Amino acid sequence: RKLEEEIPNHPECKDIPEIEFSPVNFPSQKSTFIAGRVVCDADGEGRLNAKSILLEGDRVISAGNSVKVDVSNLEKFAFFPGQVVALEGNNSTGQCFVATRVHTPKSLSSKKPSLQEILQDTKSLASRPTSVMLAAGPFTTNDNLQYWPLNELLETVDTRQPDFLVLAGPFVDCTHKKVFLGEMDTTYEQQYENIIHTVERKLQGTRTRVLVVPSVADAHHVPVFPQPPCRAASATTVEFLPNPATFTINDITFGITNIDVLKHMVRQEISKGSTGKRLVRLADHILSQRSYYPLYPPAKGAPVDYQHTGMMRMETRPDVLITPGDLSYFAEKTPDGEGLCLNPGKLAKGSSGGTYAMITIHDFKEKPKSKGFDRKVKDRVRIDIVKI
């Protein structure tokens, strides 16, 4: 319904006096608008392609019916299963909708703190940039459980003392050979407790605040997405977040989804005439669809529980979207230039060390003076990918 309300405000629709949405299978010789969810017209594990696109309508207007979509007249598009879109075109028989234009939802607005909050942050920072180190698991190499990449990271944290350290699982990786073969000297839960205890002990006395996000690959935690926080009983200073999670540092909102959603989407998305980097486009789908896991049905083997879609929904647009996973690490501006998207890579990659991200949030060059100030996120936030 939100999408239907937004369409009249799209620039290309400004000249259309009144827009009404039709049921997806309603026959009409005139150009009409329909809205719904992209699904694949293939049995079993068939993949989406230009000949197998269906649009499944909502229950209110379309009574849950679906219609085949002809995209041959579209100059450019990018579709994936589960994507909510609106289409403009005609359906002369009621059996096939010939699309001439695609409309996608507009991303949510970023959370904008009040002028008083901004001035307070500026005063407390004393013009010193805020630093955030972000590392995603696994935190040990695949030939042992010594966790030397994590220990080296903690030594770097102790030396540089960033304001925040964000650790995203897996911490006890269920795909690690010694873990799934049971070649451990302790339980999964105790191993996790030991890791968190090590983090607290080595960073004791530093100014660094530690945030921990679980992973669906964690052997000691609920292996279903979305996940609740995974607290360690002995922890006293570490903050535990759910997966996915949205959190704010200064005036910058971060969003993280730790299920390798980009890898799942890259196998399902089809596109034509699209420009720019594909991984950035996939990250932009997440923002546009306002969901930390917009793919439906989920990728094969992905433990997603759609009964808890509310926990996957974005309530506000993150300024920095974090999507850890197997694909190549990157840090890029979003297509609209309003934010940043990031995959920090893995701290341990095979039998060697991997990468982590160093995020620097700079203060405003000039103090904001009015409510309508521009936070200039893309100019104030710097992201470096660092090898361990």
C-alpha cells in the first residue's frame, strides 16, 4: 500500500492526472498500473529469468492472484524473487501484463537527530573524529581453533583504541572442521564464553566499547534468522545486539544484516541495462525494499523464519549498511549518494588472515545553525578495508 501511495509522486508520473491501481489480472486495452511481489514461474528450484516472471498481487486489490509479466519492452530492469514493485503497461487478455515501466519503492528517510543533539555530540567530541573498527567472523583459521586473527585484531584495538569495536559472528563457526566433527575440548557455549571473556580481558582499561552481533552460522546460538542477542553470562561491559540490528553512533545510523544476503541475492537477481557495480545495486535493493532480507523464498539452505518479518523490517534507513559475507569486500556510496554500503570481508579466510573495516566519523566542519541542516554523511564518514 505504501508503494501505491508513492507512485504519483515519482517524477515520471507527475503529468498523469489520477493513478488507480488495477488487479494484476484485470484485462484492459489502456495503460494501467499494477503492484505486487515478483515470483518465479518455475517448479522446484528453477531460477528467475526474463521468461518466468510473475507478479503476485496483494489480497486487497488483486485477491492474491498473479499474472505473467512480459519485460521485452523494458529498456532496463533488475528483479529478484520477493521484490515489491509497481508496473505500468497493458494487459489486453488478462493473461499477460506487458510492462513498459517499472517503479520501485523509495528508500526510507534517514533518522535525523535534533539540532540540540547534534550540538551536544559536537561538544562532547571536542572535534575529535570517532573511530569504529568492524570485523566479521570467522575469527579463527580453518586448520585450528587458536583464534590468532582475533588476538591480532585485539592487539590492534589495544594500540589504536577506537571508540567502538563491532564484532559480527560466527564466533564458533558450525562449518569449521573441528567444530562439526566435535574435535573440541569444550562445549560450543563455553567456547563462546571463553571468546567474549578474552575480548573483555584484553580490552580492559581501554575506552573502546564492544558491540557483538550473532550469526546464523554460530554453533552455540539459535540458527534461525532473525536472531535474538547472544549474551555471555560472564560479560560485564560487552553490548549484545540482535541479528539484524540497527544502532546509532553519534548522528550516524548503522544497519547490519549478518546472513550473507548479498550472496543469496546475486544468484537470484536478473537485470538488463543496469549500470554501476552489481554489489552496490544489490545493497540498494535492501534499502529500497526496507527489509534486511527481502528475498522470498529464501536461498536454498538459508534458515529464514518469515513469521518474524517484523524483526527484518527497517524502521529507519541506515546511513551505513553493513552486509558481511563471502563475496568480495567493498565500501561504496549508495546509488543515490545519500549513504554508504559495506562488506568488511572475513577476519579469517581459509588458513590465513582476512580483512576488517576501519570507519572514521568526522565532525561537522561548521556547526549546524538551523533545523534543516545537511549532515553530509558521505563526506564525513570514511571507510578503509584493512588486512589483518
